[in-house]
Amino acid sequence: MNYDLFQAINQLAGKHPIMDGLMVFTTHYALIVYAIVLLLMWFFGKEQHKYSVVYAAITGGLGLFINFILGHIYYEPRPFETHKVHLLLQHAKDTSFPSDHSTGAFSLALAVLLRQRKIGLGMLLFAMLTGISRIYVGHHYPFDVLGSMVVGLFVSTLIYKFSSLLNPIPQTIINIYNQIPFVPKTNQKVKTY
């Protein structure tokens, strides 16, 4: 079933130049897009946005750490190692499960969604596109992306539930940032998470 789903998506690769371009861009630059969104939230958002950015960074880091552990426990060869696929981008022959790109995307998106609904919803839609793009370009099976969604949901929920215990981390980072001269700041205090 996993391979059948993979084939249904990956067979479209190489047939539609506009779709190929979108998927290659998404798979290649997704995490840069997320970094830009988080930086914009940090520099132009209110203090609550800064909290969201710090919690998203913690969530993303924890998600990738869990991926690192899972990749050492369970090795799944990438689709292009075991099957004939439409490979749009070259990739290292490391473990396929779970997808680091998708885990990063879903972890960041869900962490923001739990605190900033509108921005988070846009990020979540882009995370879904990121997951599909990883399959489309031939790098991952659908279950790799599904595993990433589970990791992202787990870590974002965990960090959200323990926000009150972790609150000194974003408070300290924001306080240090606010001491830096000539950077955009908000003096407005908000309810902490």
C-alpha cells in the first residue's frame, strides 16, 4: 500500500513542468520559507509572536532529535534505492523514515498553529505541500511523511502542554533580545504561555 501510494504521486513527476517546478522549489526551500516566516514574526510581530517563535524552534529541534533516534532504530531505504522512480532531485542514500523535511515543517507549523491560528494555518498548509513534495520528487514514501506528521504532532503537543515549565526559556531570550540596541522591539507585555 505504501509503495502504491508512492507510485500514484511520484508517477506525475516529470510530466508537468509547472508542477515539477513547484514541487522542487517546495522540497528544496521549504525550511528556508519557514525560517523567513519565523524571522518576520520575530522582528515585526508582538511579544506573543516572539514566544511562538521560540517555542517553534524548541519544537522543531525536538522533532528532528526524535527523527535522529528513530532513524537509528529503524532503517527504511529511500524509494530510489529499491525501486525505479521519477527522481527530480538527487539525495543521499540515508534512512527514509521519517522525513526530516516533513518533521521540521509539521513541527514548526503545529507549534505556531497552537499559538497563532492564522499564521499557523498557512504554515500547516505549506507543511502538507512539503510532505507531498517529498514524495513527488522521489525522496520519501507516504508513510515516511505520515510518521513525520505523528512526530510533529507529538512534539508540538508536548511542548505546548509544558509551556508553563519552559516559559523561562523564551522569557530569557526575549529579555536578552530587548537589550540589544537598534533592533525592532515591542515594549507591550502580553500574557505568557
